[in-house]
Amino acid sequence: MSAEAADREAATSSRPCTPPQTSWFEFLLEEALLETHLKKPCPDPPPVQLIVQFLEQASKPSVNEQNQVQPPPDNKRNRILKLLALKVAAHLKWDLDILEKSLSVPVLNMLLNELLCISKVPPGTKHVDVDLSSLPPTTAMAILLYNRWAIRTIVQSSFPVKQVKPGPPQLSVMNQIQQEKELTENILKVLKEQAADSILVLEAALKLNKDLYVHTIRTLDLLAMEPGMVNGETESSTAGLKISTEEMQCQVCYDLGAVYFQQGSTNAAVYENAKEKFFRTKELISKIGSSSLHCTIDEKRLAGYCQACGVLTSSSNSTSQQSTPYSQIHCCMRCGNYQELVKIFLEDNLTLSLPVQFRQSVLRELFQKAQQGNDALDEICFRICTCNTVCDVMQGRAIGIQFNQLFLKPNKEKIDFLLEVCSRSINLEHASESLKRKMAAFLKNMCLSLEDLQLVFMISSHELFITLLKDDERKLLIDQMRKRSPRINLCTKPVTSFYDIPASASVNIGQLEHQLILSVDPWRIRQILIELHGMTSERQFWTISSKWEVPNVYGSVILGIKDNLTRDLVYILMAKGLHCSAIKDFVHAKQLFAACLELVTEFSPKLRQVMLNEMLLLDIYTHEAGAGVSGERPPSDLISRVRGYLEMRVPDIPLRQVVAEECVAFMLNWRENEYLTMQVPLLLVQTNPYVKLGQLLAATCKELPGPKESRRTAKDLWEVVVQICSVSNQHKRGNDGRVSLIKHRESTLGIMYRNELLSFIKKLREPLVLTTILSLFVKLHNVREDIVNDIAAEHISIWPSTIPNLQSVDFEAVAVTVKELVSYALTINSNNHFWLIIQADIYFATNQYSAALHYYLQAGAVCSDFFNKMVPPDVYTDQVSYAIKIFGTVEILFWIRR
């Protein structure tokens, strides 16, 4: 075994093999498996995903003999799947917070309707017409759960939702999303029509004086065994999880309060009902305790609701009402008393009673009003923002960008107010040392950020500054200022004033260099470099960041530019463009490359061609990461440019191998086999290994399936890959005349190394190309003499059956390569049954029988619509059937089909 293969094998074998995820149909086969799975610390798949899988399979439509789509059959399999979904929800204790967070509206609607059905609620019955007190406890609880979910969903749908940024368009995914969206809208429409009835049902529930029970896994099993009982008091209806009257009322009151609060936007009188329900919820929480297992209320959100209701409703106790900061702020905002608003925020900087989110929301509202044309609010926005910033400083939070934006042009009035806020926000007699250090650090940083010496003097001479900073700290601050400016004169002026610090050019250079590192705007980069070169002609500014890397083949040409400014600009534009391309920021990369191309076109044809090549590579990356993901063919212009690159004859142009590699992979992925086979220049095939490999792959794929005469191209490809996977031995003759083996290394006779071949293959996505190269490596793996179990693959018969020099092939490296290739292929398409069979054969050959069975079953499920049709014989061959029989589970396939 070669050293490289041994390292790879050791790396893969030392890692524990991740067990395959448990499939949904395994829970059908073993009754006790579900409870065992749910008791695991981190079950995979998680409970909510199991609910989705069970209901999705149970609701799958069937196809009759006339190929007509029929509704899901009411058979034993589907009933068991629905029961399993209910059991998982019972394991989660029917916690609507968990279920709503993880399940879509259609799935949760289906789940709760199944709960109503199994709880013996007659279908079509209006819940508002049912007397809850006369029903069995579990039936009443099922009705309450459904109606609580109904109004919670209505409330949730009224909140603004941040739109998820769509990925590359895929027709099947878009259709699925659209269908789910339409289904959700239809369900919401029905729920809103029934909202009044749901509210009446929950109001009636508040009058119940008995404990209720919710179904558990055990009671669901009992119901499944007693199908004849209807609306009767059975063991299953009173043996569930007990929910006390107080817990039930607490949850119902909170949900009713939320829906009343939502309705208050159109009917202000309803806020009184919301207030009554929320305050009742607080009373019940204090009675049952906030640690209740079955009553989970977001107490912070409840407190916010109570505060809002207190502001929005008229109170008989106006003095008490006005004493709360929330109501005072609400009143100030409503009547435009902004000076009083600033006063409230200043006072709260000492008490810190207002939450930071509330402070930010008030500031956002003021910004919105200011942007609408109220210029008088600009000063108020600054003052509120300053109060918030000092509050953030004292609580150890980062300073927001808004403060920095408002402080871009500081003046005396702004510094005065800032110092006033700092002084009134800290009580020096009672403040902790930690609080004092935070305030001192903030004031020091303000001094360092200011360029106007008069403003620096205002802070440094302020009483708070002198109190918080000791003499040695002030001296240390002077040293920091000295490092920033080498021309500080500290002769006679007092330390605390900073009056002796003059303006410094080096400070400006440092700031400009910092901006140069951060900027991705090519015109701003050019402007900064012009300013820097105007200040000093001694620096090479392309060296200021170690992150700016340009390939060596380009670097030697760029650094040969005589003009310093042009050299810096070209180098930095290219380095930033390559970095943006590497992190997939293709928009900025294109802007930087375009600016660089425009610049070098004026003086260097060689660099112009370099930039055209890099822009071609960038366009390939952009298409493959965008429209190409959904299968959209690239524009003809891009294909023509790729062909032009491959046919380029310009001498002395520095070329990156990755450009040719990506171009060949691009042509293979978009099935340009005719060009690669017939039109690519012969000289390029002889000089570029990737082009030669691409031509052989294209020719082999083009002739599949074909007559035996067409296997000549397959043989040529076979010989090239065998040569790459070969090893060579070096020998040394000793002093005694005997020859000893000293090295076992990768052959240098191949057109590329194995790691380069593997890297190239992982750029391919076209299924036929991947199948072909995977088939070749599987055949090469099977050729070895000590193989026990062959691996099956598609088109395996086109490859030669023997190798002249069998000992020269590194079969350990071939085995590792096969594993890596099939793993990569399954990331491209996890439902390709031929690739799944290869993965299963690999596990079977390495005695990992459980994993092998998983992939054999997955391959069969994929090509038979989860065993609703016959598995094709070319998928379950005699070898696969033999392997499955070894596991003793061949009857599984027939059982599932029932």
C-alpha cells in the first residue's frame, strides 16, 4: 500500500461510521421501535420530522389501474402511520409551542384533525354546539387543543414575516412551495371564518370545573384496540396525562387575550377583554407556579401584553396609569412632547427599567418620522440615540452604528449633551468599579476618535473624566496619542488637557490604509491610493494586508509595472476580486475585475488577456452557483467564450490551470460532448491533461450505449486512469550487490496525480459523466485478484477485464477513491438508485450489513415509489437479492406493500 493510500485509509477507518438515519418505514415493522427511538437523548430523525414523514406517507394519493389519481386509501398501513404521528405528538405532550415552531400549518391541521377523529368527535360537528362538560375528558381536551391552535394561528398570521431570500429557481421546488402556500391560505381562510366560534368554545371552557386529560402513547394504543366505543367513558379517556383546571384556564386565557389584543386594532373596546384575560393569566401563573410542566407561558411576552393593555385602555386610576414609563412615553409620542421624552430616557439611564428592545423601537419610530420630512426631529433622534448608547455602554453592549453615523460631524453642542448624559447616568458614590471602568473606557475611546482638539479638551477637562481616570491612566492615554502621532509636544501643557497634540499626517495615512483594506468599491480604492501616494512615495501599499494574495504566475507580471500607483492599483484590484470570487461575492468581484480590465487595457495586452480569462472563470462560477443549479443552460455567449479560451493561441500569456480545469468541467456538465470530441484542437489535447481527460470522457459518454467497436474510446480512457492509479518502485543496490526496495510512490507517468483527478471529478455534475467515471473505478476495483464480493455498476461491461501489470495498480487508493466518488455522487442526486446500489455494495463488501441493507432498501424504495410498484430487475439483481436474504429480511418488502 502506498503511503498516501495508507494515510487516507487510516483517516477514514479511524473515524466512527455514522449510523444511517432511521427510515420511517422501520417504525411500521417494529412496534416498540418508536418509543425506544423517542427516549434517545438526540433522536435522528427528531420527533417533529417523524410527524411530517408519517403524515406525508399516510396522505399520499394512489394510482389505479387506469392510471387515475385516487385519494389516499383508508387501509391498515395508513391508519398505523396516522397513529404513529399522534403518538409522537403525545410524546411532546401536545405542546403547541413546539409543534407550531416546527410544523407547517397544513401538517399541524392534519395532525389535530386526526386527534379529533381518534377522540371520537363526530366529523362535521360544530364545536360551538357541543357541551364540553358532557364529553369525556380527552375528547374535550382535543376540542380545546384544536380551537386554541386555530386562534393562535390567526394571531400568528397577522404578524409581519421577514421574507426568506429565495434560492436558485427550481421548478419542482417552486411548485411545491406554491402548493403549500395556497393550502395554508385556504386553511387560514377557514380558520378566520370560524374564529368567532373558536372564541366561544374557549370562553365556554373557562366555565369548566373539572380536570381534563390529554392523550398519551398508552391511551392512543387503547383507542386503537377499542374501535367500537363511541363517546363513552373508557379507560382510554381518563387514563391520559392530567391537566388541572387552573393549567387549562391559564393557557386558554392567554390565547384568548392574544386574539382579543389582535382584534383591538379594529375595535379598541376589545382591548378591555384582552386586559382582563392577560391579568387573569398572571393570577393563575402565580397560583400554579411558573414551573408547571403542562402550562408554558412566555412570561416576558405576557408582561409586554399587560403593559400595552395598560397604555391602550382607559384606567380609573389615572395617577397610577401615568406613573409607568411606558404610558408616559406613549403619551409624549402621541402629543409630540419630545423634550419630555428625552427627560424620561435620561432618568431611565439611572434606573434601567426600560428594555433595550423598547428603547430601540422608540428610536426607530422617531427616525421614521424624521425621514418623512420632520427636520426638527433630527436633534431629538441624536439625543435619544445618545441616551441609548450610554445605556448600552454601562450594560456592556456594543455601540450601535446609528450613534457613529450621528457622530460623524461632532460639534460643541453634541459633546455638551453627551457629557451631560454620561454625568446623569452614573451615581459615582454608589456605582460599582466595573461600571466606572466601562464609563472611563467609553470616554477614552471618544477622545481617541476625535480629531478636533477643542472637542478633545472639552472631554478631557470635564469633571467626570478627571474623576474616573487616574493620573497614570491619563499618561497612558497620552502615550497612545503619541503612537498615533509622532509629533506630539508634551513640554509645558498640563497632562489632562491634551492641548499639546497637533494634527498628524500619519493618523490620516493609517485611517486611509484601514479604509483601503475594507473597501470593495474600485473607484474608492483608486481615490484612496491617489491620496496615499500624494502623502508619501516610499510605501508599497499592495503589501499592507497579508490577505491580498495573487497567483505567482500573475504576480511576476504585475510587480513588473514601473509606475508605483498603477502597480498598487492593479495588484489590489485583482487580489480583492479573487477574494470576493472565493467567498462567492460575485457582484463585487465582477466590479473589481471590470475596473482592473479597463485599467490594464491601456498599457498591457498580456494583463488584458489575463483579466479576460479571470472574468470568464468568474462568469462560469456565477452561472454554476445561480441559474445552473436549477438546470438552466448557460447563454450561448458564455459557451462561445469557453471555446475561445480552449482554442486560444496567444503566446507568453500567464495561465492558471484552474481556468482550463473549470472550462472543461463546464463543457462536460452542459453536454458539449460534440465539441470536446471533434473540435477541440489537437495541440491542446496533447499539452493540457484536463482537456485530454475531458475529451476521453466526452467520447465515451457520446457512444453510450453502443456497439463493441465503440469501446475503443472507453479503452483509451481506461488506460489513462489506470496509469494515474499506478505506482512505481524505486530500487537501490547495496554494497553487497543486492537490490532492495526503498520507495513505493505514485507514478509520474500519468497525465495527472490522483488527487488532481479526484478534485476535477468533484467539479462534475452531469449524471452520465459521473456514472461513467464511477463505473470505471468500480470495474478497476473489481479487477483485483483478492476481491470477494464484486461491486455492481451501470455500463460496467464496456471496460477491459484485465490489466497487463496488475501489481502496478494501487488498489487500496482505488478503493478509497471509489468510496469518495460515490459519496460525492449521492450529494448531487441522493435518489439515483444505481449509485445507491454501489454504496450498498461497498458496505456489504466491508461487512457493514446494517448500512448495506439501509441503502438496498432505499434504492428499491426510490425506483418503486416506496414499494407501491415492482422493483426493476436491473436494480434488485441476483447478487442484491442474495445479499438481502443473508439479512433474513426479504419478507419486509412484501409486508410494507400491504
